[in-house]
Amino acid sequence: MTKITNICCIGAGYVGGPTMAVIAQKCPEITVNVVDINEQRIADWNDENMDNLPIYEPGLKEVVEEARGRNLFFSTEIDKCIDEAQMIFISVNTPTKTYGKGKGMAADLKYIELCTRQIARVSKDDKIVIEKSTLPVRTAQVVRSILDNIGSDVNFHILSNPEFLAEGTAIDDLHNADRMLIGGDTSTDEGRAAMEALVDVYAHWLPKDRLLKTNVWSSELSKLTANAFLAQRISSINALSALCEKTEADIDEVARAIGSDSRIGPKFLKSSVGFGGSCFQKDILNLVYICRSQGLQEVADYWEQVIIINDYQKRRFAENIINKLYNTVSGKKIAFMGWAFKKDTNDTRETAAMYVASHLLDDRAEIHVYDPKVKPEQVYSDLIYLTESQYHDITEEQIRELVHVHSDPYEAANNAHAVAVLTEWDEFTTYDWKKLFKGMIKPAFIFDGRNILDHTELKNLGWNVYAIGKGN
């Protein structure tokens, strides 16, 4: 296999952008082109002001600054970059289907197919094509079928290289990956050579023992499985948080006790208002759909329960706000601290905040949002999409009347009936909560959906405090 000197990544989103930036940083002899049909996104990646990058991720700005213009380029010239590349990463969106067969569960692969057809049409010489998007098991078979039937006299080698990045720590996850999974055709010399070509790229900075090679089907399924197991732990601790609130046990103490067991470990045992992000829910629903399509009903039901508990936790949190505010929030101002699905990212996909907000909006609450990284229009876009897709009885006009986005947290909370902490931003723990309390309508309520605040101190200041998994 020829030494790789030119890589193209189709898709400049949360996976493609950071991953390619690190590859370019660590492999200065390789030209890396990141392409996308979204002209504004590419313009943002090329913005001279690094604070305007389309993705906020700690450390990303420094990596892009080092490599951009040297061997890292962002472009809308997709055909040209495909033609010149020896290795092509497919990193496009694979959302859950909202229509037709598999609606609400199956992955929508239309962008994967369009991308694959474009590669087949443009390619004039042999290519290594890599699935970077999270995909259902056996998708590589679809990709190969399209490439082999459209690409004339070109040999395509299909690899699966799923990402295991956590937003907020993605750059560190790339720099210090505990494993990099590379799936391919292990039965032929050509397939093994293609896998080694990708191994050589990552071996610029990762030890060879962390570069795991499997067949392509195991690689595809491992990504779904990893996210399912992590989400399962979150739903398990959240299910117990409801019991803790009824029995006056403390969920943090329970988590510490079971997490000290070396067989269980402490990670992903932090109770909260619920998990979000682009992967967990989508991947579990995908897994459920695959299991059902294979006749594995009991397996599908098992994994679907992880989603059911997560939805229950978000609904329970919203209903608790309504109940504690004397069974109505109509016309009442509720301040949301945080909108991103987790700290250190501006990603709002499947954020718990928008589901809690939609429940409160059904009761015509006024939502006042502060998030240090999320732009106002993104908040409105999330709510409009959610209410339309789930047929809530509220219009876009009403959303824009009832929801307000602030650039100052004290302004967001001024004259509010309650504060709800929806994202675990570190800065929230540093606020002057005495000052915030003074500006609140009394009695002042705080609902800590992330258990990051000092509840004893807040109670001493006069707050009525309600926290996940605490016997209030």
C-alpha cells in the first residue's frame, strides 16, 4: 500500500473537524482536506478569529492554529479533494429517521449513500474509504456495493474507524486515546494492507498496542455497544436517584459506595437530569431497531428501557418544578442555567434542557436561558424543532414570546420564581448565590439537575433546594 500523503474528510462537524485537525497536527507530512457542503461552516473554520470556530472544544483552537494553512485545509471543493485523496473519511450526519420505515429508531443513511455515490463518481484511482460516522452494523456492505457498482476500474478498500470521543474532552481523547478501533477485511492481503495504512497514520502519536484491528462488522457494532453500555450506567444511577428521593438516601453516597467496587468502578455514575448529545440516544435506538429487525424482541426491549428511563428522568425533573411551584408555572419566570447537553461544549443535540423547557412551556412558563457558549438562535431552533416533531400545542411565535436568552446569568435570574441548573458548567459553582437570591421572587426555589452546587450553603441563604437523588 502506498504511503498516505493526502487525506480527505467529508463532513466538518463535531467528529470530522477535531479528528482531522489532530491528524494534521501530528502528521505534518500529510495534507488533510476537510470538506463540507455547508459554506458557512467552512467559512467559520477558516475565520481568522479562532474564537469563531463553529465548534467549541477545549484545546481545539490551539490545534487548528498550529496546522491550518500548513497541511490542514477547510474547503467546499468536495470533488477536487476526493480526487486528490488516497484516503477518504466519511464523517457526515446519520440522524435517527423521522419518516418512513424505522421512523424514530433506525439511522437515516441517506447522507452516507449520497456521499458514497459522490466518491464513486469522482474517483479515478484506488481509494481507502473509511466509515467515521456512527453506523449500523453491516453498513460497510452497502458502501461497498455502491462503490463497486458505480466506480469503474477503481479498487476501493472499506474500513470502519468509529470515534469514541467525549465532547468537552475530545482533543485529549484524540491525543491520548485508550484505543483506536480499525475494522477491515482481515481475510485478504489488500484488506490487511489498507488497515495498516490507517494504523500508520495513528501510529504517529499512539502506541501500536492501542490500535485494535478487527473485522469490519465487529468494529461497527462495537461503537453502538460502547455507547449503549455507558448510557445504561447513567440510566441505572438515575433510576436509583428516584428511589433515593423517596427514601431519603443520598444518590452521591450510593454512587460512591458502589463505585469503590473495582468490578463496577466510579465512572458514569453521576446522577443528573438525563443524558443528551448526538450519540447515546441515537445509537441505542439504532441498536433496538437492529435487534427488532433480527427478531430479538427481548434484547430490543432491554436496551429500549435505557431510553425510557432517560425520558422519565427529564420529565420527572420538569414535573417536580411544576409541583413545587404550587402546581402551576403559567406566567412564572424560570431561569435555566445551561443549555448545552454537557459542559465544555456548545453542542445542544438532545440536550436535557430542551426537553425540560418543552414540558414547562406546555404549562406556559417563561423560560430565561443563560449558557456561556450556546447562541440564542440555537436555543430557539432546538425548541421549535422539538415542539414540531413531538406535536406540542405551542407555536413558534409563542416560543419566541416565552423564551428569552441572556448573556448575563444574574439578569436571567432577576425576578425569577426558580432557577434550574441544566448543565454542569464550572462557572455556576462560583456565582454569588446570595446576590442571585436577593433578586428572586420569594420563596426562591433552586432545582439542581447536576448536583454541582453546595446545597447546605444555599439553604442557609434562604433557598428552597431540590436536587436529583437527594431526600429533600
